[in-house]
Amino acid sequence: MPVYEVASNIPEQLFKGNLPTTVVFDKKGRVSFNEVGAANYGHKKFIEFMQQLKNSQD
């Protein structure tokens, strides 16, 4: 299993020290989704959200 080490500090608004944490950025690099705990990537709402994000003109 690969082990990764952070090379610099992570802003607290992105990562508060809990694993797992899911952070999704939009095309402009803005945080669109940030959830502490296990996210359900197969849930219909999450899939729709990701599709909308992908298709957005922003």
C-alpha cells in the first residue's frame, strides 16, 4: 500500500484532520463539496452533483 506524506500545510478549511475527507473543486478551483467522513460516491445525488459540476459553464 502506498504511503504519502504531505509536503506542506493543508488549509484547515479543506482538511480538519479527519480521514476520510472528500473535497471536490469546480473548474475554477473553488471548493464545491467538502465532507468529513465517508462519502457515498455511488449515491444518485452525488452522481448528479458531479455531472452538473462537469457540465457547468463556470
